[in-house]
Amino acid sequence: MDWFLGQLAFVYTVQSVRPATIVDKIIEVWVDLIVPGRGLGENTWWMKGWRSIEQSTEKATREAEIRSDLWNWDQNHPSFHHELIVRYLAGFLASVLARSIYNGIRGEPRSRYDRRH
């Protein structure tokens, strides 16, 4: 039964997930991680404003680079599109989660090698 629930969760998730939203969020988080934050020496309002402009520009540049790399990937590997990868990974995670929840509710799952019934 857990196999069936895993397959059902996979198929439903692959069909219903919106890869563009997930990719946008991943890019946003990644850019926030790789672009450094504010530094020391920003004690005047002018320097704070200048650094904020620099940071916004660098974030926009990095995001454009990442999106360009994704577009190049899609052109070079049309059968392995990045949105397809996102759909399959989301489906896999949903399948694992559904099976884990089912086995947790059902109790201790029997090992397939344990032949004592």
C-alpha cells in the first residue's frame, strides 16, 4: 500500500507543481546567499544609500547571470529541461514524504527480508 501512495503522491505532485515559482524562490535564496551584505563603515546616510544601491545592482546582475545559465542549459540539453528536473525532484520528495507518513502511522514497517509473519 505504501508503494501505491508513493506513486500517487509522485504523479500528483509532478502534475500540480509550478516549477517557475520554485525556481524563482531558489534563485532568490541563492542570490541572497552569494551577494555579501552591508559592510562596516556605513555610519553616514549617504554611504548607507550608496551601499544599498551597489548591493541591489549586484543582486540583479547575479540573478541575470543565473537565469542566463539556466536558459543556456535548456538550449544545450532540451530533453533535460530545468523545469522537468524541478518537477521530478518535487515528485520524489512528495513520494518519500507520503510513504514515510504512511509507515509512521501504520507503525513499525516489516523488513522485506524478515520472513517471520
